[in-house]
Amino acid sequence: MKIALVTDAWLPQTNGVVRTLTITVEKLSQAGHEVTPITPADFRTVPCPTYPEIRLSLFAAGKVRRRLDTLDPDAVHIATEGPLGLAARRWCLRRGRSFTTSYHTQFPEYLRARFPIPVAVSYAFLRWFHGSAAHTLIATPSMKRALAERGFRNLVLWSRGVDTELFRPRDQPGLELPRPIWLYFGRVSVEKGIEEFLALDLLGTKLVVGDGPAIERLRRKYPGAVFTGYRFGDELARHVAAADVFVFPSRTDTFGLVLLEAMACGVPVAAYPVTGPIDVVVNGVTGILGEDLRTAALAALDLDRRACREHALRYTWEAATRQFLASLAPVDCPHAATIS
């Protein structure tokens, strides 16, 4: 099957959305599908205001139209609601083609954290954008319920996986820092709530692995914390495995791929009981969920690291990609190949 994957989020961005999409393309290609990503790499771009890591494509409509006309895909999946997503959506509607979308980011809450824009306005735009899709793919049951309550239709589940060979427990601690080591890793931006973690009264070391628009301000405000910047591959996995607890202070994630990666390393989680953690973390077994994040973090120290690892092993990218493919098959290609 020829699949066009249209996304405004792509390399060299470092986040869960990009990891999910690139791994999905890899798994689909391994199964014999022809996947063509249409990404900002093919366009003139400008940095997104307040978030320069994200590049917004300029004058996208004509080039997207020509790319899709030439490709003539069996299925079109639109992963983001940006300029490329809008152009692909327009192409599909004008040609009477079915398409699917996915909801990766609580965009209204992210936008509200930066600008005084009511979330109701943003959700109205998102309902319009996704409303014409045959399916909108959602990462967790709780997010699916939340969007259904806001009037979204045709919602189907698309879970996530984790590389359990890379993210695994390590024999050597690897970090010479005072313990306990309280870890946050991921994007360092205002909507992630990292300041709530850094403000906690906890002995030991608060470790932040990642980068983003808020990192310099947080470094200045919290000089006692350790900020490493981005780490990748085995180096990232070793930092994660060396932690005692992964503290996840975000209230706006739709899944939280980093939750799986931490648990795959045998690291228990402390998080708020919100979308993402409530679906991925087994409260009292692989993490502690609670509104008092300090209490949750301290309690997580006593959890069995082996149980965290065993839970993460249930999530595979092969299973997640089968879900993705099944959402496409009824749309344009009922005899799609399978993912083994």
C-alpha cells in the first residue's frame, strides 16, 4: 500500500511525536508498505513564535498538492494540524479522497500556556480540522473520552511502543550524583510543568535531561538542579536507568512516551492523575499518581523496579503499528498487509 504521511513535526525535532512517526514509518516500510513522508524538510520554513525548534512551512499548498497528485496514494494520514496538514486536508477534500488524522498534542492547552487564547476557540478549530477525517487516532482511552465529550467523532485508539532493548535496566549506576536521583527527561517547555518538579522539596539530585525554550530560564532559577541538555540513544537510556524515580509533572500530554521508556529501564514514575499517566502507569505498582507530586515521588521510591520493566514489555511498536494500519485499511485499502 502507498501511504502518504503528512506531518509538520519531523526531524531534527526531538519529541515523542517525532519518535512515534519515524518509528511507525520504519515499521510500515519493513512490512512492505511504501510510505512517503511529506515534512518541513521539503519546504521553506520559519521558526514558530516562542518555540523556534518547530519550523512552520511557507507556501505549502501548491507543493503539497503536486506531491500528492504525483504519488496518488492509497491512503493519506495527516499527523498534525499545521500548514502541511491543512494543505493535505484541502487536497483530500477537493478530490473526494478519504484520509485519517491523529491527535498527538493538547494544542489548546499548550497555546493557552503561551497566549491568552481561550481553549474553546482552539478546540473549535480542532473539531473542524479533524471532523472530516474517516478516523482520528487517539493514544489513550482517557484522551478518547475527553475528546468525545468535546464533540470529536470517529475516534479510534492508536497506542505506542517502546524499544526495550535500548531502554533497559543497567548493572552500573552510571551517574555520580547524590541520591536519590529524581529525573525528568523530555522537552523543556512551559506546558510540561517542569517548574512544579524543580520546586519540590526533595533531598538528593533533580536531574533534567532534554532541551527546549524554557531551559535557560530554569537553569538560572534553579541552580541546584542538574541540566544535561539533549542526550540520545544509549547515552540517554543510561541516564534514565540511573535514576531512582522519574517525575513527570505534565498535565497536558496525550500519552507520554517517556513514561514507557522510564518504566522499561525499571524506573518507577511519579505523576499527576491526568490523561497520559492514568492510562500508562499502574498506580501503586509501576508508579504513584497523585495531586501531591512530592508525596507521589517519595512513595515511588519503594516500588518494585522489576514490575516497572515487566509492564513496559507489554507495549511493542509492532502492535502499535498494526493499530495504525488497521485504521487506514477500511478507508482506502481493505486488503492491507499485516505487521508481524
